[in-house]
Amino acid sequence: MNTKTRGLENYFNDIWQQSNNVSAICYVLAQQKTDIDPEQALLAGMVHNIGVLPLMLRLNKISGLNNEPKLLIHVANQVIPILYPKAGKMILDKWNFSPLIASVAITHNRLERESTGPIDLNDLVLIACELNKLSDFTDNETIPETFVNSTMFQKLWSNWTEASAELSRLKEQIEQINSSIEV
């Protein structure tokens, strides 16, 4: 691997896998549950965390961190969650992504935000991000109440039992889309 990214391989792989998973969930949910264009949902899911990558590369250039992989990852775990949404929005704006897609970089992790009106791309990516955190769609023990009670979740399902049953039916489609993304 390139010396610029030595020690960060696992971090980059995790981010890539997260993007794939979220985009696959977005695509299938958009197709099955909303009027949102599935291709646009796939793209939004793919770029929702784009701000992580340049921050990781920048941290790796800091002397004292670049030769200490454990310290680098520790610092990254403290700094990146705070900075990457704004960095992602700046990148997507700079690359002339639509404001709708660019806003996903900022809103995908704001479970506490209120969302009015019909489900939109920001809601969908947030839901996919939350679902991606789960090891299994049928696990009733680890479902955060704040997620199930959020206005975004309530736009698709009235309770976790309903969501779990539908997601279990959609799991194969999600895995198929995810497999087609991985290269």
C-alpha cells in the first residue's frame, strides 16, 4: 500500500464498507418504500461520509502520528467524528454535487433533528446509517429507542416489529446491491 496510507488500511476499508452498506440500504429502501430515485439514493449513501478520507490523509501527514499507527487511529477516532460532516459538505459543494446530495454529508448522523414533510434523501440516508450499525435486522435487543422514535423512522414504519419484518424480507436485495457495488 502507498506510504501515504500505511497504517490506515483497516480504517479506509471500514469507511468503504460502510459506504457500500449504506448505499445498498438506501437504494433498496428508496425503490421499495419511497418516491426517491434509487440511483440518487445510492449515490447519496456512497458519499455521505466522504469527508473522512481527506481528514485521514491529513492526519497521516502530521509528524509524530505518521509512524505511530495506534496513536494515529486514536487521534482519528477523536477528531474525525467531529470534523468529517463539514469536510464532506465542503468537498461535495466543491465538486458541484446538487445541494440535496451535499446536504446528506451534514445530516446523515443527526438523529435528533426534526424532519417534517414526506421522507426525503436526508431522512433516507440517516435511516440507512442507523440500520447499518445493527448486526442483524431481527435483533430486537439492540435497537435504540431514539432511532425507532425518530421522525425519520416513523416516516417508513410505525414500530420496530414492522420494520424488522420488512427489512428481513429486503435483506437479500440489500446484499445483492451491496455485492454489485464491491469491486
